[in-house]
Amino acid sequence: MDLRKRRREEAKVESSALNDILFIFLLFFLIVSTLANPNVIKLSLPRAESNTKAKQTVVVSIDAQQRYYVGTTQVPFDKLAQVLAPKLAGEQVDATIVINADKTVPIDDVVKVMEIARQLHAKVVLATAHPDAGAAHP
């Protein structure tokens, strides 16, 4: 009988390729994470063109009593689109409607004006007060 102890070889895990694989995974996830949300911050960069035209801006105001004004002229809501259309028509680029709404005006009224602007292919800007305008300064 052979009673000698046999040498057991210890199990080894080769990890030389593990570094390469982890590096490839790291690069893959870095590239994918930058492509997942490419437009997190949208910026409008200025363009320089030799033949630029002035922007057309129309101000629509809504007061606390839900009366609509185009500029300083009061307009009933059902005629708002008819009044805005000629003001936004023409050769002007980037026709924009600025909405000044009282803070007590329901958001539905603002959305209705935004919908009219969309139908007229105009951009919309919602005017707000400066954050420090209502704060008391010591």
C-alpha cells in the first residue's frame, strides 16, 4: 500500500485577463452613459449670418380677471388667434409670443395661448418675475 501523502495542487484562478475585461467594461459604460442623455442641457448658440432679419415679438398679457391683451389692446379670447395671425405673418424669422400672466391665472389659460401659438408656428416665452424682485433686502 502506498501511504504517502500526495501533494495536492492548489486551485488558482487566473486573473491576468480580468484587468483587461474590467477596463473594456469601464470604457463601454462611460461611452454608453454619455450617449444616453446627449441633450441634458439644451443651448441655443448664436449664429452669424450676413443677411439676418429682426425677430418679431408679440406680447400677450393675461390679468387676474382673465382678460387677454395683445400689446395694450384688450382682445376677447375667441378672437385672439385672428388678432395674432397678422402680427406674426410676413418675412420675419423666429416669431415669438411672450406671455405675461398674473400668478393667479389658471395654467389652463396659459396653455390655451400656447396652443394658439403652436397653431401659428410661433415660439412661446413665458415671462416671470425676477426671483429677487419680491424679496425684501436688508
